[in-house]
Amino acid sequence: MDTSTKINWLKLLQLTVLLGVVLYVGRSLFVPLSFSLLISFVLYPVCRWLELKGLPRWVAIFLCLFVLLIIVGGLAWLLFSQLLRLVAEWPNLQIKLEKALQDLSLYLEQNVGIVVARQANWLESMGNNAAENLLGMVQDVLYTSVMSVVLLVLIPLYVALILYNREQLARALYSLFSQAEHRKIRTILQETITTYYNFIKGMAIVYAVVGTLNTIGLLIIGVPHALFFGVIASVLTFIPYVGITIGAILPMTIAWITYDSIWYPVGVVIVFSVVQYLEANIIFPWAVSYRLQVNMLFTLLAIVAGGILWGASGMILFIPFLAILKLIADKHENMRPISLLLGTGNLR
């Protein structure tokens, strides 16, 4: 029996556990750095193009960050304004929701045999549990708000420093490998950045088109706040299969409460299903020239692992990190087993 294989697997397990501990303990440092690194990948080609046009590096970096801030800020303002309109209509929605709950309670009593008193006990128990958890929820919201403000300051600063000192950082990366590997590492790094930039640019087009189609479809069937729900559902498509389901739940609920008819939620399902089909078969292949295909098993594992280690940020970050690992493995012969393991191709 070959014991070297066992030792290699044992070392791999130890390395994985150690890496998980380091990522969990250092999440306050690694999360903003990870966002900054991915944003730097996207901004680098634009920044370099501006520098080749004669702009000083710091001016090119400032312009890139300023344009990105305008785009993100504009989208955030749009969603926030739509959310405020939704909140303003909450009293009317609450009346309809209470009526819908009364109808549901009557249906459960007449057809399922659950008496009203028992339903009231359930609701009271749920209310008590919610009250007990309210303080923790408030603390979490305050902590998240403070961390969001900190990240809004740190991430642009990290991005600017990464872009400004990119040659120094690249030389430090090359020093980890032998002289003979430098050319290969440089090629892989350049191709990774270029491909990831093209991928993100294509995905931005996909989100814009899908958000527009979602909004138009919801407007046609008369769902309130169609723009808000259409954009949210578009953004959530970054989670394969699961995201579109989450994005459809709220507009289905609002449509049902507003019109008190099952056909409007069915209409929401039809709209999102048609748009999802168009996105998978027409929009995505047209907009994204290089598809970072990772099989569904490892995508879900990345989402779960990211949530465990870094919370919601990890669920967002671990997917592109896994895609970048797949991209590097595709271009490096020694990493072919990882490429096959993460790929979507069928075995023959």
C-alpha cells in the first residue's frame, strides 16, 4: 500500500482546516480586501487604458473609482427610493394582509380542522419568539450598519492602493515561484484579469437586460413597484437557480395581497420563468464571451462555506473566487484535476 497518498490527503485536510480557521478569524480583514481585489481586477483594464492615454496613474484611479461610485450610488438611490414608496403603502397592504390571513384562518378551520384558538396560540408563540430575538436583531442591524460604513471607506482606499502599487504586488507574487515559472505566472495573471474583466462586463449587461425585462413583465401584469422587484430579482440571479426563486417570493406575495387573486402570483412566476429561460439561452451567451462554468455542487458548497466563514459577504465572494480558481486551473496543465473536478463537462 502506498502511504504517500495517505500523507498527501492528510496534509490537504490539515491545510483546509487551517485555511478555514484563518479565514474565519481574519474575516474582518479579508472581506474588505477580497472585495477590493475583485474590484481592482475589473477596474485595472480601464485604469491602464486611461494611463496609456497620458493621464497620471492617480488621476486614472480617481476617475475609475468616481465613475464606479456614481453607478453604484445611482442604483442604491433608485432601489432605496422604490423601497420608501413600498413602505409608504404598507398601511394599505397591512389591511389586505390581515384580511388574507383571516380568510386563510377560516379555510384552515373549515377544511383542515385547525380551530381558531389553536391558530391564535401558534401566532402568540411566534410573536413571543420574535420579541425575544428583537434585541439581537437590532444589535445585528446596528453592527452591520457600522461595518457597512467602514467598508465604504476602506474598500475604495484598498482598491486605489492595489491599483497604484500593482507592479510591486506582482513582483512579490512572482518571488514566490522559481525564475523559470515567472513567465507562466505572468501570463496566467494577465489572462485571469482580462477574462474576469470581460466576464464582469458581460454580467453587468446581463443584469441590466434581465432587470429591464423583469420590470416590463411585472408592469404588464400590474404588479406594484415593478422596477424595485425587477432589479432585485435580476441581482439575485448571481445565485444559480435559488436566486430567481428568492427574488420571485416578494412580488408574488405583494401581487396576491394587492389583487386577492391567485392569477397574479401565477403571472409573476410566468414572467420570471420566461426571463430566466431567455437569460440562460440567449442573453447570457450573447453578452458573456467566456462563461466561467463551475458545476452546481461546488457552487452550492462555495455559497454554504462562504456563509459559514464570512456570512452574507462570503456567499457573494466565494462564487467569483471559485470561478477564478477554475479559470486558473483551465490554463495550467498541472491543475487539470481541479479543472475537471470543478467543471461541468460530462464524463464519457
